[in-house]
Amino acid sequence: MTAIDLSGVKFGLSPQERKQAIERTNNTGRITVDETRIAIWCLFAFAALTFIGRLFIRLSTRRRLYVDDGFLTLAFLCLAVGTILFHLRLEYLYVEVAVLRGNSDALAIALTELHEIIAQAKWQLCTFTLLWTSIFSTKLCYFAFFHSLIRATPNWFIWYFRISILFTVVLWITTVVGLQIIPCPYLGQEAAEKCFPQLPISHTTLSAMSITLTVLDAVSDVIIVSIPIYLLQSSRMSILKKIGIGSFLCLSGFMLTCCVVRAAGGFDDGIVDYSWQSFWAQAEASVGVSMASITAYRATLVGSNDISDRLRARIYKIKRRNKDNGTSSDLSPHDTWRIKSWLPRVPTARITGLGSLFGLGTCYTANHQTQQLNSKSDIDEYHAFIRMPDAVHAKRNVRE
């Protein structure tokens, strides 16, 4: 174990000296503490907004939540708690990394507040476990969503899907154990004695383990991307609609980017940069929750009439309730038309089987379009008819 050089380290810091030392330590990382806090809370705010929007759409259109919503809710809760812990322990995390670099200010803080440095191992384990649980819960959310879409696929693809789920669950356990427990299987005072400032395993072993887990994590992201690609290639939708749905379902590719960046900068000057790894783990979890939440908007954006009509009806009901509570009882024709425009579209009743049997599908579409084009002329003829003299109407009735 490499000894720490304590020469030039001041023992017993005053409150003012501690504040100045903390400020200098906060700027020792590749991302400062203030920048990290701004970034993680912006990412979390976006994830929270998209998640709340997803719940509103699901409850408004389907009146219930499904298995994929349950996994995503778990991911969001783990992300929320993990982000709070990351924020609260961020300064001590930077102190820990700065001590590993031999920073004199960080050493002075560590010796003054040794109990906090010892407790940092437990808080760090909790934070990483929550963030990784959030990441893999998001992946399981994708699998739960795809489950109903693979029933008509070949048997080999169904087995591919099942093995992918098992692989993801095993990888989640291995990642938490491999990145946090294997390098330092101790907590508290024992962790401070045996894992600080140098881990009990060699740097080569730690690097190989990190690269292996990163590659496996990337493989799991590629698996998630491959499933919708296979499902969409045999569908009869238009190319633009395929691209629209595929872009929503395959946005886990950005999670793959976060994974690669986290692994690439996880080691700095031969030490483990926990601040860098924690930041990108939180970013990957936030982006994962956001992208999984956005998939609920696909029906509205792509154009599913059933769901969009029910959503329009829900919004109209809310708007009508607000109108009733106000004083706008006398509405102008323009306002009445604006309110009616929020009403859901009622589909025309059709016997599609007989229409298809006699080849009337295209005929119905053409007639419907013709009726829309001639609606203005029909209205003009009607008004001209009612303006005719009564004698003309009576004469026409006698002839009939």
C-alpha cells in the first residue's frame, strides 16, 4: 500500500480554513462540484417532467398502469433517492478522490473529519446501487413493453428475448457486485484501513473488470436496440412511421454513449475517479428514465386515433370544468367553435368485412372525400332553395 505524504499538511482546520480548503478541493476534478450539481439536477428535472407526463397519459387513456410502468416507477424512485444522496455526499466524494491524488487540502479535511471519510464508503455503495438499479430497471421496462409484441414472432426470437432478460438481470447483479463489492469488500473503519488510499486489488485487475462490465453493459444496450429493429422490419407501416417509432424505442443508444464515456474516464492518473463514474451513472439513469417515459408519447405523435381521441376528450373535460367554474356563460359562436374543436372525433360506423369483400374500401374513401369537397356547394344550394318564393315550392309539391 502506498503511503500518504503528510508533509505540509495542516492538522486542525478552523471553520474559515475548512471553507477555503473545501472550495479548492471542489475544483480539483474534471467537473467541478457546482457544475456537477447543476447538471445532475437539470437531468433529473427533465426525467421527472417526462415521467409525470407519461403517468398522466397512461392514466388518462388506459385508466391503469402496466408492468412496464411499474419498472419505470421503480427506476424513477431509485434515481430520485440516488440523486439526493449523490448531492448530499458530493463534497466528501471529491475530498476522497483528491486524497487519492495527494492533495494537501483534501488530506487536511480528511484528517479533521475522519469519521465522514470512513462513512463515505457506505454512502457511496448505496448511491451506486440505487443508480445502477435505476439503469437496469429502465432496461427491464423496455423488455416489459416488448413482451406483448413478440407473441407472433418465431420461436427462436422468443428464446432470444427470454435469454436477453436473464442476461440483463445477471448483469445488474454482477455490475453492483463487481464495481463496488469486489474491489473493496469492507465497510466503515475496516474499509478505511484496507481500501484507502489504495484498493487491495491491482490496477490491472480493476481495469480489466471495468472494461469487461462496460462491454457487457454495451451488449445489453445493443440487445434492446435490436428487438424493435426486428419487429419493425417486417411491419407494413410507412418508412417515416417506422423511423418515428424506432427512434423512440431505440433511444437507449444514448445510454450506450454514457456507458462508454463513463468507462473511458473512470481512471485518472492511475486512480479510480469515483466522482466521474458517479456523475455519468446518474446521467445514464436520468436519460434512461426520460427516454423510457417518452415512449408513451409515441401514440399521440405518430397518430393513433384511439388514444389521441381519448386524450383529447380528457383535456376537453378539464377545460370544460374550468369554463363552468368561471363566469363565461354567454359564449360567442367563435368561442363555441373553439370548444367543440376539442371534442374527440367519432369514427363512422362501417361493416369493414363486407366492404372489403366487394371492394368498397377505396370507394368509401373516395365518396367521403367527394362529400367533403362538395359540402360548400350543397350548403349554397340549400340556402338558395329556402329563399325561393312559396308559390314555386307549392307548384313543385303539386307536381310531386
